[in-house]
Amino acid sequence: MGDFDQSKYIQDYMKDHYDRTNLLVPKGTRERWKTAAKRQGKSLSVYVFDLVEADIQSKFPDLTDPKTE
């Protein structure tokens, strides 16, 4: 029986359950965003996700994702 490869398991899980998005922002922006996220007790990823989802929900209710409500 083979050894369990936890890294591969995590990579496969992430690949199956999440999309990856890269943003290009001006130098210094990432650090400002990370600081703002940290002050709210969030990761940068969760912070940006929450902001975008709130904007979509307020401006485009027809695009609201039921999984995020």
C-alpha cells in the first residue's frame, strides 16, 4: 500500500474546489490591501472576495451566488 501524500491531496482538493485568479496591481497596493485585511482579521484572499461579493450583491442581485449568501 502506498504512502498518503498530503500535499498532493491538498493540491487536488484545491484544484477541484477553487478557481485561481491573479491580479496585477500597482506596486505597493498589495501591501496596503494585506494590511487592511489583517486589521479585519482576514486573509487578503478572503478580504478581496468579500468586497467583490458585496459589490455584486448590491449592484447586480441577479448575479448573486447562492453559495455565498
